[in-house]
Amino acid sequence: MSRRQFLRWAGLVAATPLFLSLEERAAQAIRPRVAAINLELVTLTETSVILTWFTGDPSKGPDSFGRLTPVGADTEVWMGTSSGQLQQVYLDDTKTPYHYAEITGLEPGQPYFFVARSNGVPAVPASSASGSPFGTSVVRVGAAPAAAFTTPLPPPGTFLFSVALCNDLHLGETVAGLATTVSGVGVPPGISQVPGQAPYPEIMAGALGVEARQRGASVLMAAGDISSEAAQMDVTTAKSYLDAFGTYRSDYFVTRGNHDRPHNSADAAACRAVAGADGYHDCFVDSFFPSGPTWYEANVNGLRIIGLDTYDKPSPSNGGDNGVMGAEQFAWLGERLADDPDIPTFVAGHHPVTVESDLTTVGKPTMFDLDPQQALQLEALYAKAPGVFVHHSGHTHRNKRTTSTTAPNVTFQEVAAVKEYPGGFHLLRVFSGGYAMNFYKFRDADAQAWSERSRPEYAGTAPQYTFGNASDRNAVFTRDFSGLRAPVPA
């Protein structure tokens, strides 16, 4: 962007919107000018909506990543069932660059119009040219008309319990957004934490357990890449953050990701040696699976939970990030699903499964997801087990829901990474007659700051890929869960 373009851009952002009253215009005249950008509709349930946006200083040029200098401003939302009759429904005078507005008490199945603003300046949707905040995320400028959404109807029946779905914590990582390395230089350049601030994986992992509980989750599933490179200290630290949620194998469960594989490094040397792989040590197994296989079955409130190890390779020295399941694990899974095919079953494994997922994974070589032949075998097992309704995966760091023609009744849900933009988790809410899935960004102030700082990953394309569209983040399904039960109060 040239200086002339930027100055024109800043002027448009700061322009007084036409719908303001004379009193509002006068009040705005004495407020600091801000650029209110990156408006996103994040979460949409039957009775609530969450909006986030950012305010920056347009008088200072963007940095090398295209980011404006953060500037504090108030947080305000106007909303109504008609675009011509909006009223203020949210106001927080706390000055912050990172705006998080949660509006509750909405009516299910009702269309709403809204305008979000800071210091009287309407926030510009982070979206495509349509102006809708439901899709991708790019900086746009100009007037911000009222946007619209319609709340969904709730799943049928009685609410029973919630499960938080998360992945890709990457404890120990120090640079986010490195696609590859050429002569030791990240391509494209990665993003690091502000000097003096806490490591970003720890900030995000710290928010995870607290906020998943606050959202009502009684169970948490962390589907792989718990650590950055499976160093003993990083795996141990990751477990301590997950322990903040509850008791392992009772309140929370984990699966292995490719980053959690055995490593041949000094940082892993104190962990158990891997038989037949000289120099390789498995710290992930030491912390999470010290006495058994790295796949498992559990039952919570009548729900069968199956955890898969999709980096179950014959030798850790084989390399590659793609997913593979060993013959023993496949045989075990087939037996377990055949033993009781109709029980409601939730499956988690780090690598995505479907052909649709593989074809839409941007910038990655073939064989990035689960081995294609094994993916077909897995889908065939699901087709014979009507109780399987969700397969949760990570690895792609995006919110993406795909389908399988072989197992059309299974929701294949990829969940965005905990560690970076957009930074959060999915909440699976189970009812007696169905389920809802909603993505929540972290509300923690430090987590919001890092999420916005890491937004320009991959040369600014990360938001378009990782945020997902409305249905990737928020969806409702009908299903007979009459055999499930609510948790017994402690």
C-alpha cells in the first residue's frame, strides 16, 4: 500500500457514519480517531452471538505484517430485528484495542441486524466484498452498513452435557506461522511474541481450561500436537495446563499428533527409549500413556469416546507429517465398533480423514492428512457403526466441517488451533434429540492480543483459511440421543 493509498484509507475509516445523530457526531468529534477493523461474527447459538474486532491507530503506518498500532477504545453494539430500528444492546467503556462483545437473550430462529462500533466509528467487517462478517478476513475500509444474521433453532429435546474440542496447543513453540525453512529462514516469515510477554502457547493453553469450564464443558478432548516437538519439559508443561481443566482420562482426554511423535533430541533424552529406533525417546507416552497403547475407549455419561493415534508409524524415523494407523490399532477399532455399533460414539484423532479435507488443505503436499487408503477403510468402519456421529481432528489449524459419501451421517469437524489466530475451541452441546457445535475464541485479554498479533500468518492469508465460514463454526444437528444422560452433580 502506498502512502497516498493509506492516507485515503485512513480517512475513509475515520469518516463519520451517516446514521449518527447530531449529538453523537458532536461527541465523536472530541474522541480520538481510530480504525475499527477485522469485525468477525465468531459464535452464533440459538440465543446468543459473539462479535470481535480490533481498533488501531490510522495515523501511524502499518508494520511489516500490515498491522496497525493497537489503540484503546470503547466497545459498543447496536442491534434490532429491523435494519432501520437498531438500539444499543452492549456497551463497555473499558478502553481496549481487542473488542469482544457477547450478546445474550436472543430469540431462536429470529433474524437480527447489527452495527458494532468503537469511539462512534462503525467496525468494518473482516470479510469478502459482500460486507458480511461470516467468511474470510481481510482489511477493508469505507462505510459499514448494518450486517445481519439469523439465530438457529436449538436441537430437539433436553440439554444433557457439553464437550470442549481442541487441538494444536504446541507447547514449546516460539515462532508461529512458519510453513517451511530455506537455509534456516522461515518461509514466509513467522510471528513471535512481544518481547517480555509470556510465551504465547502458555497464554493460550492457560485460557483453554478456564474458558472451556466457563462455557459449561464437563469433558475436554485435546486431539493432538499437544507439544511443539515433544520435549520432556514441553509435554509436562502441556499436561499441567490440561490438568487445570480436571482429571486426566476422566474429565479430559488426549490423542497424539505428529508433533508429539518420539524425537531424537537432547530435550527428549531422559524419556523412555523407543524399541528398535536407536536414539529416539517418547516423552508423550511417558506423560499420557505410560502403561498401555496410545489409543483407547472410554464412556462418559453413556457417550462412547474413542481416541485414535494417527501417528502410529512402525518407526519414528520414517518422518513426514501425514497420518498412519498401525494394523493392530485398526483391528482393535473394528472390533470395538462392531461390538456395539449403535451406541452414540465420538471419535478423535489428529489427522483429518475425508477426501474433501485433503483437497482443500491449502499449500500442503499430498499425504498431509490420514493415509488415503486408511481413510477409506476408516469411513467404511463408520458406515457400519450408526452410532458414530462426530470425528474430531486438528492438524490443519482451521475450522472446517467436511462430509463423506461413505459415512454421510458422521460430522467430520476440524478445529482451529489453540495456539494462534483465531485461538479457541469448539463446544459440542449434546441434547436428547441432537447436538450443536459452536466455536469460541478465547476471551482472556492476553489471548486476544496474541490472536490479533498472529492474524497475518502465512503472508496475511491465515484468516481466510483458518477462521472458517459460519457453518464451519456453528451448526445444529438432529440425532436420537435418548440413551445418554446428564452428568451426576458432584
